Amino acid sequence: MTPAGFGARAYTFFDTLVWIACLNVLWLVFTFLGGVVFGVGPSTVAAHVLVRARVRGDAAPLLKRFAGEYFKNFGRGNALGLPVLVVGAALTLNWAYFSSGWDLGSQIASAGILLATLFAAGTICYLFPMFARYELTVPQYFLMSSRFAVRHLAGTVILLFVTAAAVFVCRSVPGLIPFFGVGAWLYLTGWLCDRFFTANDQAMAESEPAVQAGRAPGVGANSPTAGSKEASLV
């Protein structure tokens, strides 16, 4: 590799790190702006819209675009985020209750809760990136993301591994949380999901061109891709 090529790669790497750090700070600020409970959904939606824009080479102003997406999608962001918080709280409480028991029933319940947690985590990894790419109804986002998590297990395993690694690093080095903790996870999962969705759309378009031509488009205002279809998700 030439010095010029190495310099360009190094610049891109550090520019991405700075961008992720800024995204992390914005996510935290706007999450607290919404009182955490009502801020986490819209903040995550806005973050994934910006991640997809950056992946596609859109250098929009970070703060202005984040704030715009946050307030524009505040209602729908909460429609996605609040059920996620409720499910997460329910799984956590049930795990804490059943995992403390040593009887057979408690152990079976704990195993079931663990499987449900993995399924929910996989679904959530796709949920917000899907919002940034496709124009669907709120129930369809949950339905499609859960189907995608089950039907594309290899990608789901990768996303779960990235999530587990992010949690491990943040717990080991808590000082990273204000700068990279959430932002790095958002960027990596958004980057991966964009590639998973693109590969899936292309595969479906090649295998079912006649069917795809007759379906309603699954991409709208949130995505600049005009050729993807709602049906291509499944």
C-alpha cells in the first residue's frame, strides 16, 4: 500500500470514529431530552437514519439532520421504542425471578426466557435499521423484523455477537459509554443490516421478478432506494 493510500484509509478511519462519537453524544442528549423513556425510540430512529445516510455517502450535517429526524419521527419512534422497553423490562424481571430458583420448573422457565430474549434481541437489531430503509406501518416493522431475524439466522447471529461484544466492552470499560458505547453499536448494526437488506432485496428481485413487479413498494420517504420492495424482506 502506498503512503497516500495508507493516509487516505487512516483519515477515513479516524473520521468515522469522530462521527460515531458525535452520534453517540447526540443519541444520549436527545434520549435524555425525551425523558429517557420517551426519548430512546426517536433517538434510535434518528441515529439509524443518519447511519444509513452515511453508509450511502450522504454527508448531511449531523446535528441538524439528527434533530430533524428526531422530531419528525417522534411519534413513530415511540411507537417502536416503547414496546421494546416494555418487553425488555418484562424479560428482565422474569429472568431475575425464575433464575433464582433451583427447581425444575424455574430452570425450564429460565431457559425459555433466555430463548425469548435472544429472539427479541435479534428482532430489535433489525427493527430500527428497517425503519430507516423501508416505509411500512408500525405493526409491519415488528412483523417483518421478527421474520427476518428467523429466516436469516446467520446475519442474526452476527448481530447478536456484535451486541454482546458491545455490552462486554462497555461493562469492562465504562468510560467508553459517553463517547462510543451506543454509537459504535448503532453504526455497526446499521452498517451490517444495510448490507443484509441489500443482499436480500437483490436475491428476491432475481428469483421472483414477476412477483416483485406486482407488489407495493416497501421503500418510502425514509430511504433513497426506489427499487426495494416490502415483499423482498421475506
